[in-house]
Amino acid sequence: MGFLSGLFIDGSMRIAVVSPETIHHRDADDTRRLQRLIRGLTDRGHEVTVCCGRWWEGAGPVADGAEQIATGTNEAAPDVAPAADPDDLPPAGTPAAGEASERAPDETGVAAADQDPDSGDSDSSGRGRDGRDSPDRDSPDRNTADPEAAREEEISSTVTVDDVTYRAVIADANDQRAFSTWAPLAIRKSKPDVIHAVATRPSTVVASRVGATLARAPVLAEWYDPSLASASDWSTRQALSRPGRIVTPSRLTRRQLLELGATDAKLQVIPNAIDMEQIESVDPDDDGDVVYARRLDEDANLESLFLGLAELRDRGWSATIVGDGPAREEYEQQAKDLRIDDRVTFAGACDREERVAIYRGAHAFAQTARRCVFATELLWALACGCVGIVEYHADSSAHELVEGRERGFRTTNPRETAQAIRDAGNLEQRTLDESFASFDEEAVLEQYESCYETLRDEWGFF
């Protein structure tokens, strides 16, 4: 603990998370990671305020029908949906990055931003998805005579869900310029000890640094997927140089940030988290020898696994494919064409408990996706005792989880994958691997807390 930790009652901190989008706006790997962090920090007694685009109905000092934060109640209005639990969602795919048209859809193949017709978010025309005018700062019922007062009113729009306070920066999360303009004011109103800025857009980090000056608090930047960032962009350079610490999920993304110009001393890899206690509480399911889990899109590269399995027709095996997506029918047809469809089960979308049961019952987990910022499902499977078989791809970090491990194989083509499956059969089957306890949620949260405390120590009293 740093020497300033005594300033926090019970070691708790006020943390302002700054991100235009949350899991309420869009379901993807990066928003799931953020949601798990927010939930974990709150469970550990920290006071978390999320400065984001407004996803709830209503505006003004209090979201429509929601209880005022000042009253001490932590319950949202009945029409405000609770935060989605990442563990109840199907396997995700490539995280969103860049413009809206480049963002990954959810498991059903429908972009999360277009999925809920009753969410009340606005499109670029200023109208809600249900066709009604959204109560943003340009609507007739807002104080258009005084734009500053209208903005103050917008930023005062809050709602509390599961003990997390969400503060509206703007009505439209896609309005990058407006978010960057008004985020510093929202940060100041949150009175944070630490600012956690999500760099889905580098400008969010730049705005957070301005807010840090107003709030007198340090900034930690979270870069989940920098693949679309450009070193020639001014906001990218600023977002890499101005935070006190930069967190990234894998060595792959760390290398990408170094290539963009980040300072090595500022970078820290903090992986996605798993729940070892939950793994131990779920009984194994013996549906398949080999399991694969991911959103089934073109980057899933499931055909590579099928080609490897097809080489093993003379051996007794079964495979379970977990996940859904736009390419599912294509992959089902590939299994038929290779005459292995009688051994392959497409389990569809499964929640976390179902996936853990499948992983604990399987012997090996195959990872063949072409692009993966962090192989979350592979990590869960490895902790469930599976032997890891990872096909190497330059844009995937999955191989990092099996490097140097006896129960891990790295391949480059279907023939090598087939051989790895054979070799995996020579290893004992397990239902738990405690060597992955360092990835447990509590251990990961402690890494974040250590970062926050170090930043506070370095920031000092002034």
C-alpha cells in the first residue's frame, strides 16, 4: 500500500471510469472486460462512477424515474435494466475499435447499437431508435437559450445500477467531439481519486487528462485494442504520452503500443480475469473430447480445426463447438463436406456455467482464430484442466497463454494441429489447473488497485 492509502477509508477509492460506450451500449470483448472490472472494483468497496454516453431514458438532474443519488438509495428505476453480466453472455469475437461501421457485432450477428429498439439512445439525426425525439440538449424541452446550462443539466443526469453510478456526458455515445469536449466537466463533478480512461478512442484519454487537471487526480489509460490507431495522429500520441500508466491485456497489444510510440516504463500487462471458485463449483460435462469456443464469424477460422480433425478419422474422438454467429451455417456445411459432422456438436450460445462444464469435461481446447486480442475462452478452458492447442497467427495473442507450458501446444497448420491432438491424448485428463490462479479475478483486481495506488503516490497531494 502507498503512503497515501491512509487517505482512503477502508482502503477504498473514488474511481471515475471514462468511456463513451459501456456494455449497455455494445457487447464485445472490450466492454465485457470493462464491465467485469467495474463490478469487481465495486464489490471490493470502491466508489465507481462511469462517465459515458447516456444509455438510459430521460435527462436532467435525475434519469427519468430513477432515485436521486443524493438520497443514498442505490436502486435504479424499474425501467432501467441491470448491467449485463459478462458471464451470462455467449463467447465473443473481435473487440470493437474505430468507427461504428468497423465495430464487432454481438453473438447474434446484429450490432449491439442496433439491437434494442427501446434503449432510448439517439442516432445521428437526434431521434431515438423508436422514432421519438430524444431529450438531448437540442430538444425543445431543454434549455436551448443557455447551452452551458443545458450541458450542466445533461452531465447531472445520473443513474445507479448495481451500486455503480453512471453519469451522462452526452446523449449520443458516437459523438466523439462532444464527448471529448464535455468529459472533463463530468470528471470534475465525479470528484475522483483516480481516473480510469478507456482508449477505444484516443481522444477519450486526452479529454481525461484535461479532466485530471480539474479534478487533481492521476490518469490510468486502458488500451484494449490499438490495432486501428495511427502513430501520425495527434490524439494517439497524446493518449500515449500523457497518462501516468497504460494498461493493456497482452504482450501483443503491448508491442503494438510500443510501435506507436508508447514509453516502455508506462506499460503494464493486466490480463482478462477468470473465476477459479466458479470453476471448482461446476460439475464436468463429458460431451466432447475437443472443444472450441468463439463467436462464429470469418475470423473464427474453424475450418482449420476441422481439417485437422478430418485427418484423425481413424481415431475415436468427438468435438463440441460453442458459440454462434453469422458463419455458423457455413461451418456446419464444412463439417458435412469433410464427413465429420456425426462427431461434431454445435452447442450454440452457452452461458458461463455451461461453458465451464463443457471445458471441465473436455480433454483439449483448440484455438484457431486469426485475430484475438486476448483469448478469454482459452484461458477459462486451460484453468478447467484442458490441454491448450493454439494455431499461431500474427494478430492473435492466444499463444502467450500456452508458451512454456507442458500442457500446451503451438501449431501453424491443420496437420500440426492434428498431431497436437494426438499428443494431447498422451497427457492425463484434468478438471482443474491451479497454476492459472494468478488469473483469478481477485488477483487481477489487486493489480489494478496497485496501479491506482502507485499513481496516487506519484501524483502526490498537489
